[in-house]
Amino acid sequence: MSLPEGFLWGGATAANQYEGGFDQGGRGLSTLDIVTSGSQEQPRQLTVKDAQGNIRKVSLYEGMPEDWQGFLDETQYYPSHRATDFYHHWQEDIALFAEQGYKAYRMSISWTRIFPDGTKESLNEEGILFYERIFNELLKYGIEPIVTLNHFDMPLALAESREGWIDRRTIEDFLDYAVLLFERFKEQVKYWITFNEINFLNGYVFLGIKGKDLGKRAQALHHVFLASARCVIEGKKINPDFQIGMMLASAGMYPETCNPNDSMREIEVSRMFKYLYSDVQCRGYYPEYALKEYERNGWQLVMESDDLDLLRVGTVDFLSFSYYNSAVISTKEQEKTSRGNMMEAVKNPYLEESEWGWPIDPTGLRIVLNQLYDRYQLPLFIVENGLGALETFNDQNEIVDDARIAYLSAHIEQMIKAVVHDGVKLLGYTPWGCIDIISAGTGEMKKRYGFIYVDLDDAGKGTFTRKKKKSFYWYKKVIESNGTSIQAKP
């Protein structure tokens, strides 16, 4: 079985986990720049203070208190500040991507490198030139840039001055940012993704909102939906050949038993965790189940007269998604013993788990591909898939990451079945963390995803030297064979 000619093999990263250079080249602060590192046991935290100068740390998942502000604490280690330093290693890294044979590279642009305070008045030309060099270098090697406009980073200035996306003015600021990029890079970039894992956007870090009011989140997300739709509309005016997509975190969902109540619960969770977001952006309207949920909770969206028309017209060209694991949904009151990408669920006895407790479910990827394609009949794009693992050098100073090869090989096999056997239209595959980057969930470095090792530890110490792992050579052969050679040789 082989994939269509022109299939976009590559890799994926995010600016806040990879780029670094947080205080160089005119870049402004983002909310992620005040987020500390963490671990499996210790959640990542925001450093905050109130008007009286009282200082504390707040868990990302707790929510920023209404009366506190974010600030930098010079005594803390903030992983985003240097990350794994693409800012100073971009030529070296892109050459390594080219050596592997990449057809595409999914990356994100840092909003605050273009508009340091989030608005067009603060335009930083040096930031534009930085990304221009990146795109030209990629194209020199025949690598297609897949560009995410917003990968979890919220300009700190907008979060502090107006609570980010709860303020409708942020739509215009984001559109100014997007249109500038569309105009400046209309010849270099064809594929754009508006928001990363839009269904994970929540709280102060990702949306700029304070407190835990879910109705407030719904309103902020409405503004995000509008911003995405308007990006599609305005982007097509600038270049009708643009392909502009959305991005969803798409874990597979299974009911725990054949009890109809478990099945109904799985439907409810899948709808509000995943499908609400893709329904709005792919179909162009709020689904009835979501409106009923809003009604039950007393969430009344504030809209302007043309909002629904904008959503209808600004639907996306493709649906990109991340897939790392599946989750078991139950109606029973029981401990959530299985982890996953920003989620917890009931343990699946049929699956093995990673060192971080994430279920490993290659068949689940095929299921998700079929579910999404059946639902929307739009081209799909797997823009994140990978294994976070502990790694050490052997006696020959090599990293033999056989667990990663096994994980990716099994997932690619199921991906190919979805395309060749099931008829799913798939644009490409860019596994996550093609080079070692900072973990988004824990802020750790030891949780490594890449084909390329970066010398850095959890405390931010290291030489940043790059070194190829065993999986580097394996994935090179996968790309060369267009997926016909995916099994690892001893």
C-alpha cells in the first residue's frame, strides 16, 4: 500500500516550545512567557501578583484570579524564553529537516514577534524579516511551510489590558496580524492554520481571560471563531489559492461498556470536547446540541448582526488535527487513571501506555480519520502525532529510540489503511516535535518527542547541540519510500 504522489511528509513544532529568543529581535511578551516549568507531579504555573504586590504562583488549570496580574519573576525558569533555540539554530535545523527529506514543515509564528503588544501600532519589521528568512530557507530545500497563526500564545499586553479574547476588539487585532502575514508571505506560504487545538483554548494563558466562568469562555471562543472565519474570508481575497484550515485536538473516544448510558455519555463528551469546534468552522454554524448546552447553563452569547453570516461564509478548506491517544468515557463515578493530551479518562485495559501514562492506540487514529472524514468530507491533515519518552545515550553515544519508531510505525500503518482502504482524503503527516522541544503539558525537557536530540535539561541547562537519533534515519526511509517502508529493521 502506498500513499498518493505529493503526500506532505514532514514534522511539526510550535514557536513557544521551540523558537526561544523571547527578548530578542523586538519580540514582546506572551502569556506563555510567564509560565514556569513543571512535571508529571507538579503542574506548570503562572507567576502572578496583585495590586498590593502580593506574589504567588497559580496552576494553569486553576485559572488566573480576577484581581491578579501576570509578571516575570527573575528567580524562575521559564522554558519558553530560550526553548530549544530555533531562533539561533534555524539554518542548521532546516538543513536537518531537508536531510530527512521533508516535503512540509508545520510551524507557528509568534504573534508578539510581529506585533509586540498585540496591535498593529507596534509592528516589528525585524520579526517579519526573521520569518521571511525561515520561509525562503525552507523553500530552498523544497519544503512546504504549513503555518499556524496562533499556537496557544496570547500577547501579554492584550491579556492584561482587556482580558484578551473576551474583548471583541481582539478580533480586529488578530485580523490585522493575519492579513499582514497573508500579504507579506502570499508567495511563500500556501497552507495556513488559524488556531492550534482550538478545543483546548481556555483560561488566562490561551485566551487571556481571568476566573473560571465557562460562559465567559464561550463568549471568548465565539470571538475566536469569528477571527478564524474572517481570516479565511480576507485570506482568499489576498490569494485565492491559499488553503486555510482549522486545527483540532482529536483523541479517539470509546464508551467503557455496551451500556447505552455509556454510549450516550461518549456522544455528549465528543460533541462538547471536539465536534462543537469543528462543526462551527467546517459547517459554518453552531450545532443545536451546543445551543441547548449553552441554554441549560444560562450562557447567552453576545453577537452582532452579521456574526452568523461570517461563520457561514468563512468555513475552512481543510481540517487538521492532533492525535496522540484515545480515551475511555464512562458514566460510573470512578478515578480517572489514564492520562492523555491535556485530558484524563478511565484506563483502557486493552492498550499499553507511555511513560507519561498516555494510552497508545494506533487503530484509534484510523477510527478518528474515518469519523472526521465521514462527518465533514473535507481534506484532513495529521499535523501532530508522536511519543514523549525518556531517552539516554548508549555506550556508542547514540540514542536508540526504538519505542518511538514502534509508535510511529504502527500509527503510520493505520493512517495508510485509512487512505488506501477506507478512501479518506489526507493531505499529509507531520509528527510532533520532529526535533526535541519543551513539553507543553509539563514544561519538561526530559519528555522528548524528536528525531533530533537537543542538549538541554529540565532546568534549562545545556549546550543546545543537535544530534540525530536512530528514528531520524528510520523516518528518512519512510519518506523516501512514500510510506511503503515503515517497519524498523533490527
